[in-house]
Amino acid sequence: MSTSSAISSALQKTQQALSEGKISAGALENITCWLTESRYAHYVPAILEHITSGKWQALDDAFWTIIPFGTGGRRGRMYDFGSNAINDRTIGESAQGLADYILSLPENQPGSAGSAALSCAIAYDTRHKSRHFAELCASIMVANGFHVYFLDDYRATPQLSFAVRHKHCSCGIMVTASHNPPSDNAVKVYWSTGGQVLPPHDSAIIDRVMNVQQIKTVSFAEALAQGKVSIVTDEIDREYLAAAVKFAWPGSRDLRVLYSPLHGVGGFAVLPLLKAAGFQDVSVFAPHATPDGDFPNVPGHVSNPENTQVFDSIIVEAKTKGADIILATDPDCDRMGCACPLTLESESPWATINGNQLGALLTDFVLGKMKQSGKITPRTYVIKTLVTTDLTRRIAESYGVRCEGNIHVGFKWIAGLMDACGPDDFAFGTEESHGFLVGQYARDKDGPVACLLMCQLAADLKATGLTMHQRLDQLMVEHGCHLEDLINVQMEGSEGMANMKKLMQSLRDNPPQQMGGLKVVSVRDYGNLTRRIVGGEVVALDAPKSNMLILDLALAGESSPSGNAIAVRPSGTEPKVKFYLFGVEPVGSASGLAAAKKTVVERIAKMKLDAKQLA
């Protein structure tokens, strides 16, 4: 049978599979495209084999949609082919689309000054095929006239952000799927600022990506031999370390640290930085030390320091070794997690500290150090996202520092706001998903520097007889008891996407009247940019647009929001819907903290039950 006849037969079978409910309409459309358009000719034999073998679930997973750019770039499961998978074609389209867009800008037209100086920094993590995809991206960028600065070993995402700025690159590419499962990979695309791509560039790049016909490539080895690829690993290690260690402020270094890179790149950046900052008693948790894209010794094989389970086995060793603190970073080392004992007593229980609490502690620590050195000015500011605890804002304001918080999830928005507000006055940025940044050397969250800050804070507190849990209690006594929780509702595949849309539309059309026993008094709709006061008016919402709703809640007998709230949004990087739960209660004095915590914990538990019913 000829290829054309085989394709025709395969398309008939695919149409029949659609009628039988075995695949989605989107899968049929994209399979047809890949079988009939010449740009996908390389993948036709494999697709035909799947159709002949009736592998409809695999085909639907690979083709039901076109993998998008989300809050963290283009991310998904790896599969040898498919529009909804990470493979040579979708990675190649991403790099080619990026190159096409940059080349289309007026300043980069032939004969202009910019066209002769185009460059791209590229780095990769420990995931399967990360090195392969990094070389592929490099070969594409070189073929399109870019010089490539290549980090030729496992390196952290913040080092890539730093490299873009340090080498004055036009753009950057980081090959990583961050904390996703081992099946996934991705590219994060960076602009010349060192931050992930923002509007209007993001939509313009994806338009180019969707219309890529030919992917230009050259041999990576030849490009390297010809000097079109420069290996800058040692230079970036050296210069990044010099920039980061500036945040090693004077203070105690009496601290025993147990660190886990969770099978990722962190050991290449965290350990040199802590050593340079004077922390000598640092050991690595051996079961997580080896770079390994399968993340074999992590619960569920998901290396995410947001998950408290990843600390269970580390805490056992920390107690044996007499450690004061545990630090962990995700595979590309842009997120940091922490655990420590509740008190300094020898038999004290240990507990993790969530991302909201870490951000609040570090905001207080950074601003405290700045105040000591006289570096706080009337222009100083910190940044948090809309779903990050309001405790951060209250701490900032107690130092006379403004808090910029009207931005959506994703550290790229923090990076963009830094440049919009003036980087010289930026003090600290934090988001609830364990992302933190201090200083101007990068434009993405930085796990190594977050580890450095945590060690300094823990050592300073140890010198005064306190732990971070106790310091957090002090902050809550001063600023109110703020507790948060998060529900992740997995919604896989085309059916999951349909359920996500249905859920969000239902909440827009018919929001609940109460959640957790608290009255819903207003609904902030960031998709329509309106705030609907229940039983009253609809007013414009001054905010960036996003597919997110926030239900503002009021305590019994009150009609205005009390700080208690529930935010709902589909994830930008994973197939799930997130419910963010916020509980707030005044404290007044140290003696009232336990009662306030009990009240908020019970309140959030009720909110959580109602939120689960919505999903």
C-alpha cells in the first residue's frame, strides 16, 4: 500500500474512532494535520503504526490539543510525536518560533545594529532528554543567526536568568519541567531582561510557533567547533556566585544544615554558595544526591519541595545528625523548601514551613537586615502575588515599605513588575509556591539564594534561642494569625480540560452563597475584570486579566471582606485546578495565639470541605 493510501485509510479509522468516542474532535483535527502536512512527514510512520494498532488513548493524549505556553513556558509529557507532547518537533517549533519573532522585530532587521549581535543563553536540568533538547535548541538558534552561550552541565534556572543578563543576550531557553513528574519536560523562554516572556511578546511568539513550517538546524558539534556556540559554564558559575554571595550579610554561621537537591541540579549551585557565605557544616542527604530524572528516592517520584512528604525521610536523618535545618530544592533549583524543629530542645518535633510562611519570614528577615544597614527608603518595595499570604503585606508595611501585590501567579509577573517599578528600589519578591528573589542580578525565583537567606535567618534565630516556627508565631502575634491551605484537583486530558472550563463557568454564573460557614460577599472575576458585590453592584476590577476567581468571605454579622477568601484557578503548567484558602484572625497578645490558630484551622477545614464539593 502506498503512503498516501495508508494515510487515507488511517484517517478513515480515526474518524470512526471519533464516532465511537475513542478520541476527541481535537485529536482528529491534529492527527489529520500531522498526517497530511509535509512539515510532519518524519512522524507519519509512527502515527500510522499507532492507528493500525488501535492505540487510541495514546493518540488522544498526544493530539487532543496543541500544547500551549503557560505561566512557566511550554510544558508537558514527553512522547515521540504529537501536538500535545514534548518531543523534537514541539521543542523545535518553540525554538524556531522564538527565533522567528526576534528576527521580525524592527531593531533586528538586516543591516540594523541589533541583527549583528543576536544571542541566546541555554541551560538544562537533570531530566530525561534535557541535554538532547538543549542541544536541539542551540542548533536551531545558531541556524537562525544567533550566537549561543551554552551551560554545558546541569545548572539551575536562576543561573540561566543570570546568564541572559550577564551576557546581554537577546533571549534565553531553560530546558526543565521544574517539579513535574519524570514523564515531563519543557522549555522556559526568557526575554533579554532575564525574565520569562511577558505580553505582548508571549502571544506573538506563540503565533510564530503555531505557524512554523520549516525548522532550521545545524550540527551542534560543528557550531561548537566554529565558535558559534560558546561554553560559559565556568564563567557563569563564577559570576553568579559573586553576585549571590553579596547577600551573605553579617551574622551567626553556627548552623548544621542537611540539604537535599531532590535528584536535581541544586548541588551545583547551593553548596558552593553556602560555603562561600561561611556555612561550613553542610551535608547532603545521600539518597537524593545523585542527579537522576526518575527521582527514584522521592515519594511518588515528584521532586517538589512544596510536598511535605519529601521531607519525611530527611527529617529522620536530620534528627540523627543533630541538624538545625533541612533545605530542599526542586530539580531546576528555583524553588526552596524547608523543615526545622519546633523548638531548640533536643527532642523537639520537626515540621515543614509552607511557601506562604517562608515568604513572610524572609520578607521580615530581608527588611530587617536592610533597616539595620539604613538601606530602606521611601521608595523601597516588596512584591507578592494575589494568591500569596497577606501577612507579607502587613510585615512590609510595618517597616514602612509598600507591597505590590496586584499580580497573578507566576514569577514572570514579579520579574516584570520589578522592571516596571524600578529594580533599584526592589527589596524582595515572593510567591506562595516557594519562589523567592532578592536583589537585581536575576529575574526569576532563585533556590540557591533562598537557601542562603534561610541559613542566615536560622543561624541568627538560633543565637537568640529561637526557631523559625517560633519567629513565625511572633509575627502572627504582631500582624494577625494568617493561615493558608491549597487543594489541587487533577483534571487530565481532554475530558479534564472540559471539566475545568465547566467548573470555572459555573462559579462565574452561580457563585456559592457561603463557604465554610462564611458568607460570600463579593466575587472578583479576573477573567471579566469585574468585582460583583453579592446582592449589589458590579464594579470594574483594576487588575491584570487571568482565568481566576476570588470569593471574598465575611464573618458572621459582617458585610465586608475580612481577609478570609478562596481563590480558584486552573494551573498554567499542570492539568489541575487549584483552590487557595485564606484564613485570618486577629490575635492581640501571645496568650491569644493558640486560640486564634484553632479558630482559623477549623475555619479553613470547613472551607476546604465546601471547596471539594465544588470540584
